[in-house]
Amino acid sequence: MAPRAAPAGGPLSLALVAGEPSGDMLAARLLSGLRPHLPDARFHGIGGPQMIAQGFESHWPMDQLTVRGLLPVLMRYRELKGIQSALRNRLLAERPAAFIGADYPGFNLGLEMQLKAAGIPTVHYIGPQIWAWRGGRIKKIIKAVSHMLVVFPFEEAIYRQAGVPVSYVGHPLAELIPLTPDEGAARRQLGQPEDGNVVTIMPGSRMSEIKYNTVAFVKAAQLLKLRDRTLRFVAPMAGERQKAYFLQLVAQAGLQDVEIQLLDGQSHAAIAAADAVMVASGTASLEVALFKKPMVIAYKMMELEWQILRHFGYQPWIGLPNILAREFLVPELLQHAASPQALTEAMWKQLSDAPHRLRLAQRFTDMHHSLLRNSAAESAAAVLKVIESTK
């Protein structure tokens, strides 16, 4: 059977969906690897600015899908389901050569199941964290996914054992972040003194993360400043909405006198410039590890959501650096444990324990090497094989 084409004999069509910035980055790397092999192909679906920069056509703004947390998703279920159904109908009519879901499994796996059942090959990039929680999801993955692309080495055996075709393609962040970051250049870029002590604060990019993490993080900065007056603080903001909300929460808590340099984006420069980072759990913690920086991982959420989710984890770790290391390399402070006082104590150790900092740098360097592949080329090769298999 020949690869499916767009109606009326148009160019080869590939559909993709990314629901948040991390998926946008993953899909953009994949598109950069596919374009030399498929120069005339039409890439379309739902995506963000990085995908659009690769010539992608987004039928809905990606921001309409960006929502995190069990309760927020439930509150917007009808809206998200409506978008999913409309896109499904469009793709069933067009029949693209393949559908690629970039992370965002709650939305993409359901869509992939329907498309695969209709004979459209489906690729999922990246593998849902069934090794961390919701292992029963593998049954849905088997029905939904023609080929899985994974970004951590240990995941390959898990999916292969379950009978899901899989390729380990490396983690794109391991390519984007240099093995030896230039701290001095980052500090010059941010206007920070090269011989100063810099702490980077990263409460999260989603509005819900900012809501629950900001006050504890900024209070911890205030307490750290009492211990060391030379400390300087920077905080990258994902956008103007996030920045305005951050400032609102700081003002409401009476913390506006805490001096923090707010950055428009520039998260990698902020991490590279830091002596240590206070970071919300998620992909950002892996970025900090790849920059070889000491960190404290913290996360707070709505109390009801916490009471539901805290029983579902299979592992003692939630931070990606600790999961990859299979030990608590860096502290994790969750919900009530993420108090300003506890954050301060944990951060102080990251800043002041020189032998610990050296050990972390070596472990994070080894981790970086394990994740380093040409992810654009390898993920594109896997997708091309899926398309070829339909001929």
C-alpha cells in the first residue's frame, strides 16, 4: 500500500500534535530531521512556535491544549474533547501517511487509538512514564501506538517486552545543552558579576505551577539572603502572563522587597549562570542536571490533587535526575515538605558543600553522555520506516 497523501493528489501529509512547550521542542527537532527527506511534505495538526518555524501548519493554537494537573484537565474536558474530535474527523478524511503525537499522552493516546484502528500508522514521541506511575496504561499504548520513540535508554526494554515497536533516539536536550557550559558567558549575558554567587529560581512555566510554588520559592530566597548577603537571584519567566502572575503573587505575599532579576525567557542562560537552582519538578530539572548544576527539586499543587496523586507513584523519586540515577542525587521536597525553611536548608547545602558539588558535576556529566544522540536524525529515521512499511 502506498503512503497516504493529501486529498486531490497533494503532497505527502504528516500530522502531528504537541500540547505544551516540551512537546513543541521535541516535534520541532523531529521535523528538522524529516524535512531533508520529505522536502515537499505537508506537516500539520497542532503545534507551537518551534514547530511553526519548521514550516508546520497549526489548525489550533497550542495554548488551547496547554493545561496541567488532574483537576484542571477535568474542568476543561469538554473543550479538549471537542478539539480532539474535530481533529480526528479531519485526519480520518485526509488519511495522512502517519500521525505523530509529541508527548501529551492524555490527549494523543486517545486520538492515536482511533487513528490506528482506522489504518493510519501512529508514532508516539516520547514514551509515557509508565515506569513511574499508571503502568496499566501500557494496554492502551499497545492499541494506540504503531511505533514508540523513547528518550531514556532504560525505556527501550520496557516497551519491547510489552510488544510495542520502539526506538531509543536520545534526548534532544542533551544535544542542545553543551557538555561544558560557559558560566562566565551566561553571567555576562545576564549582567551578573562573574565572581558573584547566583541562585536561579524556577517555580515552573505553567500558571498552576507558578500559583503553588512561587511564594515558597521567593520566601526561601529571602531567607537565603539573610545567610549570605552576597547572593543574587534570577528567575526566568516563560511569558508575559507568567511574569505578571509571579509579580502579583509576590506582592500579595509582601515579598516585593526581595531582589530578583526577572528574565524574559533565557532559562538556559539563567541555569548556566547559577551556582545552584531551585526548580519545580519536570523537564526543567533535567535541564539543570545537563548544565551540571546543584539543585533542589520542589513541587506543590492543589491539596485535593496531591491527596489523589501521591498514592500512584511506583518509585521513591519524582525528579528526572534522581530517576535516571536511581538514587536521591539531589533533594526532592514535595507539597507540605516544600516549606520556605526546608527549601532554604536544602539549597544552603547545594551552595556550600564543595565536595558534593564536584560529585554532582561528574554524575551529571555521565548522565549527559548517556542521553546524547542525534535525536533529529534517529527519530526521523524511525518515522520514515513507519511510512515505508505502509507501501
